[in-house]
Amino acid sequence: MERYTRYERARIIGARALQISLGAPVLIRPDTGDPIEIAMRELEGDMLPITVKRDHVR
């Protein structure tokens, strides 16, 4: 898994948790019904097909 900033990580988990709460298929076998916990485990398991584009302006 590539390194995400804490803000990117929070945004990814929040967006995925919203998808799960709206009925999107879960990519892991959930131990809990909490969408945030499920999204965190999916991210940690490198199961989310998400790309983060960064603008490196200095």
C-alpha cells in the first residue's frame, strides 16, 4: 500500500464508509456492521481500487 497522508486516509475511509452504508458490496468478510470499521479494514488490506492524485506545487 502506498503511503497516504492522514487527510487522504480520512477522506478515503469516509467516502468508502458512505458507499457501504448506501448498500455498496463489501470487499471483505465483515466482523462488525460498522461501515467505518469495514472501510478501514478494506484500506489496510489494500483492497480498494483508489488512486490519489497529488499536485506537487512548491
